[in-house]
Amino acid sequence: MTVIAILGAGGAISAEGITLTHRTPALALCRALTDAGFSDRAMAVIDQTTRKPVMAIRSIHAAAGLSVMENAKFGPRFVKWVPFTGIGSEE
């Protein structure tokens, strides 16, 4: 069964009772859905305004391990996700 996510304005996204705002909302939602036990499913992201599909994700689990990186040399691309440890954290 495919999870249906609704993408709103400003990076807001919601599915399966989870709502969040993030600069990469679909990937952040995949991490939250994985924590909630939905990792073995696919996900369709629907635009809230147009009600049209904007993204299809085959594996929530696989997408949860991704982030987006962009710099002066390369345009946006998927990279391995690394949790942010915070400013001033001691690791």
C-alpha cells in the first residue's frame, strides 16, 4: 500500500498523521515515517494546491537515508543523510 503525502507551502508536508516542515520535506517525512514503522512502503507526494503528483518514492526506507547537497561545483544531488549534531555539540 502506498503512503500518500500532501505537500503544502513553505516546505510543509503531511502523511499518516505526521506533519512537519523542512527544506527537503519529502526526505524528512521518509525519516519520520520510517521511525513510525512505514519503511516497507512506497510514497506518492501530491501538491496541496493543484492535487497533482509531484514525486514518487519507491522505498520510504531508502529515501530516509538520503539528503540533498548543492555547492558551487555541482547542482543539487542526492547524498547520504547524516544527522545534524547541533552547534557546540561535543563529538
